[in-house]
Amino acid sequence: MRIHFIAIGGSVMHNLAISLAKQGHQVTGSDDQIVEPSRSHLIEAGLLPNQLGWFEEKVTEDIDAVILGAHAQVDNPELKRAQDLSLKIYSFPEFIQELSQDKIRVVIAGSYGKTTITSMVMHVMRFLGKEFDYLVGAQLRGFDKLVDITKHNKIIIIEGDEYVSSKIDPKSKFLYYKPNIALISGIVWNEFNSKISQEEYIKQFEDFIDSIPPKGTLIYNKEDVVLQKVLQDTKDCKINRHGYKIPDYTINKGVTYISTPDGDVPLQVFGKHNLSNIAGAYTICEWLGIKKKEFFEAIKSFNTSIRYLEFVASSEGSVVYQDYACNADKVKSSIHAVKEQFPNQKLVTIIELNSYDSLDSSFLLQYANSMKESDVSVVYVNINSCKELNKDIESVPNNIKDNFNNPDLEVVVSLDGLYSFLDGVKSKGYNLLLMSLNNYNGVNLSVLADRFFRDF
């Protein structure tokens, strides 16, 4: 086939383009911005466009398929040319479905945990030497690309998200996949991160369940209240339903063990979210024919998907972890997980907020009491970004403290201030948890860990 990518530089788009080119398809593409690592990957594959920009002459009548990335706008000249020529235009999830019609499609969805569950299933499958295709939304440890699709593999593991497919296709991505085996980890609507209403958001998951073919299987988190309601509303679907919940576990000397009939299984991960994710991953693997003993032998060596309670460094009994601060509930649960794992250690927690969020009192209010379980709590915000917004930056620290409902909260407004804080904290007997959606101004987190361990 001749396939043209509009917005080839996207993280999933460029991986899909490379995968298709390796299968022998003729692949071309365009984009107005291509950054690393996409650029290097496209150069290596011989697919980097000669020029940045959109060129309608690239879109010709002999193209069999145009794949439209989410970055491309509705007035894109290459898109308009493809429409004028009546070419077949796909969003990438629609094209993935086209390629995987004859495969067993395993789709992992949910407002949280889907990346981790996907990476757990992929880890187990690889550990056991089983071949599979996959599509994930983030770089996973042990896998060098986001998309790997072959002609011969019978199973594809897909991380299915609920966001729109493209600018001309408002359909949720995961509605295209029609999974033989589906999992929903849970449903949480966040008014600050969602462009649609709570009812519309939940309806997407109802539609996802409806998209499972008859005799397909839905695996679901029995402990998620919203999801339970959705299951009631879709009870007429002719599918198998298999619930899971957090397994029994113990913690000993900083190691979590899952209790099984064959004995306790030591893990390299911890926290109730990860334990729930393991239960979901196990249930998927069970439906794929993997035996319990095989699964738990494999999961012992699973470390973590990148930046999910990920180990950074340790020194003299103190440990530094990093995690995403995607919302207040995540902050609260991650703090609890570290405290539960290391009950004899105190905890310093530093979360980084976006500068524009730090100016929004209604946004900050969701974090009230979220850091109470941490022994030392710090919020870091780059005050220089606030200056660019022409807002009253002098009130930022007090506004954050008030909305977090934590008078002992430290608010740090510069990277130098963060260094000074870490230099001054007496860290012996403490662990450090760094949480952010950003990247601490691009600083390697091992540098922050070294500052934390300075008095050792």
C-alpha cells in the first residue's frame, strides 16, 4: 500500500509509520514540527520529510490510505487535498483496527492505571516467550517503541484511551478497537482536565462496553464505584464479565508480598494501585491461557512502567521515588503507598505544579488535605512562568497554602529555592517522593536525590 501520514512526527504516529514501512508498505509523511526522539527514529528509518511544513502536492490520487494525526487541524492543506480526491482518511486507532481484524484484540482502558496494567501484561508475555503485537501511549521499560504490528502475531495488546481520534473524528479512540478481551481499571472524571461533562465522559465507557463483540470478555475493577454503576447500565450486553480486586498482601522490610495458595510472591512494586493493577493484569493473562504459576513467576521481576512510583536512588536506608501528580487523589494515594511501604521512615513529598494552575484557586482547592500524611510537604512552582502571565505573583505562595489547607506546607518558587530546601533538610531517616506532570525544569532527578542525601 501507499500510505501518507499527516503529522508523522507524533509519538504514536511515527512509530506506526516505521512499523508499516518495515512491513513493505510505501510510507510518506509531513509535519510542521518534529522533535526528538521522533526525529532520530524517522531519520534512521529513512522517513524524515525533506522539509517541515504541509505540502498538498504530496497527496496524490495513487495513495491508498491517509492517516491523520491528532496534531493536524481541520484546515490542514494536505487534509483538504485528500478530501478533494476522496481518498480514504483514517485516524490512527481506526487504522490499527484495520490491521488487527484477524487478531485477538486485548484493550486496556480506564481513567487511571491503564499504562501500568498494559506494561505488566506485556512484561509477562515477553518473560514467557509469547509473541504479540502492541500499541501503547508511553515509552515502557524494556520496549524500544510504542507500536509493533506484524502480519503473523495472533494477539495485540492495546492501551486504549478515551480521547478523540482526530480533529475531524470526535469518536473516542478505544471505540474503534472492538476488543475480544477488554479491561476497565476505573472511571474518574476530572473537571480540570476534561473538555466534556461528567455525563459525556462516563458515556464513553458505556459505549466502550457496548463495542465488545458478543461472547467477548470485560474485565473490571470491582472496587470502583462509578464503574459499578456503568456495569448496571450495560447489563444487557451479551458478554462475559470478570471482576477483580486488590489481592491479600503483606509488607516486610520494605518489600510487598502477594499472598497466593502456593506461597507469598515478592514484588518490586508496591502500593494499592499497583496491587490492583497486578490483579487486573493477572485476569487478562488468565483469559489468554497463562497459568497462575507462570504469571506470578513473571510478575516478580516487573519493576515499573516509567515514572509510576519509580525508584530514583537510595542511600543508607533512605529511598527516593518519582511519580506523576496527575490529580489530588493520585498525590494522596502515592504518599500513602510510600508511608505504608516504609512505616518506620518519615517522608518528604515535593509536588511540582504548572504555573497557570498555581494561580487558579478553584483548581488548587482539590488538593485540600491531600498531603496531610506526608511528614514534610513542599509545593514547587516556577514563579518566572507566572510573571509571563502578568498575574499577581506575590500572592501565589499564600494562596497555595490556604487552598492545600496545610499551614506547615513549604512553597518553593524557584529551582535555586528547591536546591536550597534539599540542601537544608535533615534527610537521615526520611524518604523523598517527587511528583510532577512537568520535569522540574528539565533537571535530572538524580541531581535532586544527591542534594537530598547531602548530609549522609
